[in-house]
Amino acid sequence: MTRSLFLSFFVRMTIALAVVAALAVWLIPRGWIGIAVCVLAGAAISALLLVRPIRRNISELRSAAAALPEQPAGGVNNRYADFDELFDAISIASDQAQRRLAEASEARHELEAMIDSMQDAVVAVDQAGRIQWTNQRMQKLLPDTSSGGGVRIGHALVQTIRDPDVLQCVRAALDERIVSERRSTSLAPGRILEVAASPMPGGGAVAVLHDITRIEQVERIQRDFVANVSHELRTPLTSITGYVETLLDHEASLSAQAREFLATILKNATRMNRLTEDLLVMARVESSELKLHPVPVRADILVRDAVQAMSGLVQDAEAVLEIGEVTSAEVLADTDAIVQVLSNLIENGIKYGQARNTSSCRVIISARELPEPANAVEFRVRDFGQGIASEHLSRIFERFYRVDKARSRESGGTGLGLAIAHRILQAHGGAIRAESVLNHGSTFIFTLPKQSKPGSGQ
């Protein structure tokens, strides 16, 4: 059939070209124009002449295809069975893709709804610092503080947020790929925001702004109340202590029972005095009212001053204080504050450092330089008592936390000594931790930054 079509086209094309050529030569004087006209006219005429036979052949093909018997899927005449299978596979894949897209879209909507329902403001940025998405809480937070009219997706974060603490926090997460935390007080007037920025696996970072204004207000009220009460208690307690000591020292007519009662009063009044003093110190430290004045001071001098300050308690408790290896390296420290830290640790060692089945107590204080690049001095206070169980080590620096409540009440502990030490060391840029093994004693370790040498650039 294809062969007859080509033959028919060739014959008609020859006849058409011959006729048109004759007319062109006769009518057109220029030969190349005549040839061009012959070709174009011949093609047009042959195409018109071929329309009818092509239609007839198509009709014959349709009739022949309709007359073919149906074949099974694997039959010889079913030439397009493979295409049917391919089409079915494509349809299935398309349905699966559409379903997954719908599921992803639904999950995204759920995530957006969850983030929008958060009470914290959330904003995500790409590696270049451009805002990718945010939640409604962030949108409500910024219009009052941003001249740009809120958060704009695609804009740089620095164009929306002018607070340096927030920007530095996000920049640390982007550049250093670490979780960064800061506190912001200027982003929203009258509010205190805790900012935490975390790097995202695919690049960029997400920042969460938590409003802690109410928490800070409650803690400030609590600190003020404790400080005021403690301050008001100092005067009557001092009077009680003074009068009881006077009676015990100068009143010879007291009976043995009266002296025992007065000794109990004096003991508890002294304990109350120490508790109020610790509460006042804790309130000042937490409210940043305790002004520290770090100066270069030798580590061995700090150790010896603390040991000397505890000499009276050592005699009463029949304890042994030993000064181990100490360095003469200078640290930046407020002398009174660090001596108080060492005194608190030594006092704890004396109270809880008795070895099992004995009344003896031995405490060793040492200080050594840490190798570079630490640029710090490490202080250690070690006892040989019953030790501290591992589950308590992470909480012993909390306020009023006691490992053994019965022993603490018996020894007169306030539960604030370690918390005060922790806060003072934080203010110095140092750190404190505890190491302990049951029945083998405890070691309290803290570090202080060394005094930089002139010209060291540190």
C-alpha cells in the first residue's frame, strides 16, 4: 500500500512538472525563475491530486483494522500490549505521586498550624540570613517594634529585627553550627525574651523567642521578699544571740538545766543568723546586686586565706585540713567572694567528710594550673567521707537541695552554700562540678581564669 502511494505520487509529480514547465518557459523569460515556479507549482498540484488516494488508503486501513479478530494480551497481533502496560505503570506512578504530594501538603499545613499555635515566636532563616517562614506569634511581636511593618518572607532578618542579641544568636547558629542562647531586652519594650537559635540540617537556622517577663517578675518579687525578710530578721537574732551569750558568760547563778536551755537557744539563733546571711548573699547574687571586683591574686594566697578563715570550725570539729599542691599563678578573682566559695566547700567537707565508723575528718585543698589553651587554674577540695550518689550530683548546686536531709538538719546546714558558690563562680566566668564515689569521698572542683601576662594578647 505504501509502495502504490509513492508510485502514484511520482507519476502525478512528473506530469505536473512537465505541464508547469512548459507554461513557465513560454510565459517567463528568465530560466531560474521558471524552474522555481515549476517546482512549487508541481508540488502543490501533486499534493492536491494525492488527497483523494490518501483518504482512500486510510479508509481501507480502518476497515482492515476493524475486521481483525481480537487477540489475547500475549497474542502475536497485539503489537501494542507493551505500551498498554507502560501506560498503566505511568498512571499508577502518577496517582502515587499525587497522593504523596497531597500527604506532604497536609503535613505541611498541620506543621504550620502547630507552629502558629505556639506561644513562643518562631522564625527560620536560610544560610544567607533571609527569612524563610515564621509563625503568627512572631508577626504579632514585631509590628510594635519594627518600622518595616512586621516580618517579610524573603527579606534579610537584619532588616526586620534590629536587636543585636537576637542577631548574634542567629549568626552563631549559622556560622558555628551550634545551639546559641541569649537574652533580649530591647526587641520588645518592657519584655524580656529568651532567644535560642539552632542550626537546621539542610542549612539555615531556626530561632525561638520565649517571653520570660512574667517569670522574671515573679523571681524578682521572691528575691526582694527573701532579702527584706532576712534583713529584718538580723536585728532580733543579733539581740537574742548577744543576750544569751551574756547570760552564759556572766550569770553564775544559772542552773545546769538553764544553761542547757540557753545553749540550745544560742545554737538555733546562730543557725538562724547563718541562714539569713546566706539568704541575703543569695538574693544579692541572683539579682546582680553583689558587685564583684576581680583583681589579680595568687591562687596559693586564696587557699591559705580560706584555710585560716576555717580554723575555728576545724578546732571545734576536730578535723584536719591539709594544703596540697598549690600554684602561685595569678587568677582574676574577687578575693572575698572566692574565699567564701572555698570556705563553703571546706565546711561541707568537714560536715560530711567523716569516714565510715569513725569521727575523723580530713580535707585536702589544692590548686594547679591547667595546660594550655585552658588558661585557667583548677581548685580542688577533697574529703574522704561517705560520698555522694550519682543521681544527686547533677542537683547538688540547686538552692535548698540536700542529699541527706536528716544529716543536714543535724549539722545545721542551710542548703545554700553550693548554690552560692555556683553563682559566684558563674559571675567570675568560671565553673564548678563535683566528683564522688560512694564510701570513697567527694571532690569539688572549680576553675578560675588566669591573669593574662602582659603582651600575651590573651
